[in-house]
Amino acid sequence: TKIAVFASGSGSNFQAIQESVISGDLHAQVALVVTDKPGAFVVTRAKQFDIPVLELSPKQFNSKADYEEALVEELRALNVEWIVLAGYMRLVGDVLLSAYPNRIVNIHPSLLPSFPGKDAIGQAMEHGVKVTGVTVHFVDAGMDTGPIISQQAVEVVLNDREATEERIHAVEHDLYSKTLQSLFN
Ligand code: GRF
């Protein structure tokens, strides 16, 4: 299964996915890494694995539709079948959604529908929940609203955001590859 990973930042989830591909646990090929933030750390990571990177700032385009058309052209040229969002900090628009119907997934660091949007871990700490978690879901036009595919709970470390975040990321790195493998079968 040929996939493209979309990321705006560090790319630790991209790396975990690629490591699962290499280990043989995930039967897929990351054909392309796409970033809307040229120079993001995910670019460095992708290059370390010799994976092609498309660094395209939406600001270079007149509209979101134009930006997404350019993405779709590249994705089609590489025969990409699935789009995997991993810290892609942007709502997906109609052009991508209709080019890849039910073939776009996202990972979010909370038990949705709690704490959608930015800084889900901060929101959970602020709210004082004792259990949060990770969700993998299909992407629709909303913010973290699509149908849920898998979830895993994570206990909050009291008053320790860093430790909580570490736990969440560890679960993300494990859950995403497993969920993708189950979708691709
Ligand atoms: C992850 O917590 C993911 O759930 C969220 O953004 C973060 C991306 O981290 N959507 P990374 O760039 O994969 O390290």
C-alpha cells in the first residue's frame, strides 16, 4: 500500500510509521512526505530515510483549492493510495477529500470527541481529567470530527505535562502503525 504522510512539525509519528515499514510490521511504502511548513524537522527525518519530500507552503497559492490541486497532482503521479496525517496542522479541504474519499486518516492526542483542536494535551491537563488518550480517525471537513477507527487510553501524570506527553507519544507511535496495518489488510 502506497501512502503519503502529511506533517507540519517534528514528525515523530512519521518516523514511527517508517520504522514499522522497515521492520516489516506495516506492509506499506511511504512514497512521499508532504509538509506545509518548509524546513520543518520532519523534512530532516524523511531525508534520513531517503523518502521524497514535498515542501509546499499554501501561501504560494491563491486558494486552498489551488494548493490542494497541486498536492493531488503529486500524489497521483506517485500512485499514492492513502493519506496519513501526522501532526498536519491544517484542515483538509474539499479537493483532497474528494480525491481520497475515506482514504485520509489522522491521529489526535486525546480520546475524541473530548479535546479536539490545538493543544489537546494542554486542554486535558487544564480540565483535570485523570485519563486521556489517543484517537485514530477518518478525516472529514471538520476539526478532528471524522469516524473513529481506534482509541487507546493513557493515564495523566498529575501536574506533569511533560511526562503525560511522553506517555501519549509512545502510545501514538505504537497505535498508528497497528491501526494502519489493520486498515490496509
Ligand atoms: C501528535 O501528538 C499528533 O497526535 C498531533 O500532532 C502531534 C504530532 O507530533 N496531531 P509529531 O510531529 O508526529 O512528532
